[in-house]
Amino acid sequence: MRPYSIVCVIILLARAPVSIGASITGISDRSDALIDCLTTSLSPEGSIILPDQPLFTTEVARYSLLYAPKFRVISKVSNEDDVRASILCAKHSNTTFLFTGPRHGFYQGFEKIKSGLEIDTSAFNSVTVDPEANTLTCGGAANFQQVIDATYAVKKDMPTGSGSCVGVIGAGIGAGIGRLEGLYGLITDSLLSVRILLPNTTVIEASEAQNKDLFWGIRGAGWNFGFILNATFRVYDQVPNGMHMNADLIYPSNITESFYQTLRQAAPNMPAPLSLASALSWNAEYNDTTLSVNAVYAGPESEGRKAIQFLLDQKPILRQNITMVPWNELIPATFFGGGADPNCTLGTTRKSVLSAAFNVIDPKAQVRMTEMFKKMITRYPQTIGSGIALYFPATQAARAIPNNQTAYAWRDVLGHMQVVLFN
Ligand SMILES: Cc1cc2nc3c(=O)[nH]c(=O)nc-3n(C[C@H](O)[C@H](O)[C@H](O)COP(=O)(O)OP(=O)(O)OC[C@H]3O[C@@H](n4cnc5c(N)ncnc54)[C@H](O)[C@@H]3O)c2cc1C
């Protein structure tokens, strides 16, 4: 989940881009080698967006403003040749560039891009499933909800993440943490092959059979090797009727220590179909900081209730809701129906998103964190929208794969933490 940033300046200029004429507006009085090159290089379906055009702000908006890069041009690519032309134009004009998809990434290093080229790959969003072959192929910018909808329609499942708008490949090439992890492992563990456009603009396949070393690196450190045009994943038969148990609970924050003591026992032995997420945040309804917990069980309610009995035994519970939900409707249903929309909003005032993986649950540290959180929102009221989320997918399938099989180095972790600070 912790990536190294992909800020590429291409060294290998193979040939000048081919002139095929893009649709561009508002650039008549500019003199810029990058713009001139893109103008003559992109296909008619491709386009350029400049800062003085109204669309520009929307098209560079990111989930987090932390480490946000600054662009002077957007190249909206529509096919492989456009990607190639954009890279060559960036090199030709000595411009740093960044591929962007759903723009949920926030990595140290992006901020070094001060006047760069955004290569907007959102057109690469196709998703096709072959239910006979048990495979799914998606474009480089497809998001989780698209993949969930496509697999659900043919009664298949694939490990995906908890935010519906996050990129499947953007997440999957770093590992990919998600609710079906106990059953199928990390998202990257289901990756079968990729078609990748390398920095020298050639396109190759990487899999266990071809370019094996590259495929190893892509599964855990995949942002650094080029743009993945499309990727093929293994898919699995869906759980009975595609129904999952969704349980949402809200506790007062004063149960933090006993909650994490219980979780410390339960987390390493969670049944494979179970995943948990907790969120510490200010709750206007209770005029207090509360601990919300979402538990999802991939299977029947009777089994799911048994699996989360330790959560139901934690008292007091301020609010509780347990329902069966089809997989394709799950993300928006979580956290009492608040699971999707806030995560899809780009370009808000959200400043800092900090993540970490851990393999020890320390209840006293959680109590200290809760106290510090409360102090922070009291002293700095503008931070009241902040939150601390912890994710505990069952870990057995991810741990069953040897550590050296992919570049992802943290298979022994127990959970993941994300601190979102509004300021
Ligand atoms: C609200 C939210 C929820 C999240 N939930 C989860 C989760 O449940 N599980 C999880 O594992 N992670 C999760 N993440 C983290 C997420 O996986 C990373 O931030 C990821 O890098 C986002 O990818 P993106 O394509 O959406 O973002 P972008 O910012 O568009 O891309 C991120 C990086 O990936 C590169 N990249 C994107 N597509 C390609 C491609 N096709 N080929 C090569 N490089 C590419 C980009 O160049 C960039 O360096 C979440 C993040 C947020 C903000």
C-alpha cells in the first residue's frame, strides 16, 4: 500500500511524434514546445486542456491536496498512440509528467512536479469479464465499482478495495487491500498479466510466463515501470447469491481500550470471509468523538453473526444495523450508508492523508491516539472533519503466498491505518 512515486522524465526519445491532429481550444497565443508538440501529435479523439480553460481545475483535482503536483497542460489521451505521443512530447520539451487515473494517490514526490504534464488516462476504463475463463480484463484507469459491477453481473467476485472510485490498477500494483482479502489474498495476487507501455514507448506483456522479473516488480512496486494499458485478473465464483452481511456499529470512544484488547485476540484468527474497518471521528449526532465499526462477512447472516459476536458483546453500542447486501451495492451501504460518496469527492479541502501498516495492536496506543484526536479537534476546531481509520481484512490468503513471490514486502501485517486530517 505504500508506494514510491512515479515521476517520470523519459530519457529514451525514440522518434518524433507523428502528426495526426488533436482537438484543442484556447491555445492560439501561446508559444510552448510541449503544447505545440501535443497539438500536432494527438489523435482527433485526444485533447489538450490548459489552465485558463474551465475544465482544467476539475481535471487536475485530486482526492488529497497533500503533495499535489502542479501541471501546466493536461493531455487527455484516448488510445495507446496518444499515450506514446504524450510521453515523447514531454521528453521533447523536457517536461516532467505524471500518468493520472482516478487521482486517489497522494505520494511524496508528486509535489516536485511544478509545471508538468498530466497525462489523463481516464479513457482507459473498459472492463470485460470472461466467466468461462474466470478472467477480467480492465483498462489502466478502471475503478473498483466498475469492476465490482462487471463481475457481479456474471456471478463472479474479485478482490477489490473499500473506496468505489479508487483505481483498480493504481491500488492493485501496490498490493491492494480489500474486503475479500481473507479469501483471495491481495488484489495483486489475482493479477495474471499486464500490457504495459514502457518509458521507451514500446508495449510489452508481463506475466509469470513473459518478462517475469518485471511482473514480479509490478506486483508491489508497479508505479515505477511505465503505464499499464490494461491488466488481466483471475476472478472467482461469487459467494451464494452474491450476498454479504454488512454490520455497522457505533461505540462511545471510552470503550477504546477494551475494544482493541478484544480485537488484539480476534484479529489474527478472523475467519477468511470477514473484514473489519474502524473509524474514530467526531459525531455530531452524539456531540462527541465516537468509534464506528464496519464488519463485512462474505456469506450467510447466521455465519456472519457468529463471526462478529465479539463485536456485539462490546457494550455499550450506541447504534447498530446488520443487513444482507448484494456485493455490488455494498460500498455505499457501509457505515450506515455513508461509505461511498465522501471517498469519491475530489478537490475538497482535505489536506493530509497519512497511511501505515502495522502488525501489533496496542490498546494503550489506541487510547493515547483517541485522546490526542480529541485534543486536536478541541484546540483546532477546523480539524473537526478529520478521522482515523483502521482496516483489518482477514489475512490468511495473503500470508499463504511466500514473501518473495511478489515485490510487496509486508505480507505479515495485521492491519492498515489511514489518518485523514482536515485543516
Ligand atoms: C478514499 C480512498 C480509499 C482507498 N481505499 C483503498 C483500498 O480499499 N485498498 C487499497 O489497497 N488502497 C486504497 N486506497 C489507496 C489507493 O490504492 C492508492 O492511493 C492508489 O495509488 C490510488 O490509485 P488511483 O489510480 O486511484 O490514483 P492516481 O492518483 O490516479 O494514481 C496513483 C499512482 O498510480 C499510478 N497509476 C495509476 N494507474 C496506473 C497504471 N494503469 N499504470 C501505471 N501506473 C498507474 C499513477 O501514475 C500514480 O503514480 C484508497 C485511497 C483513497 C484516497
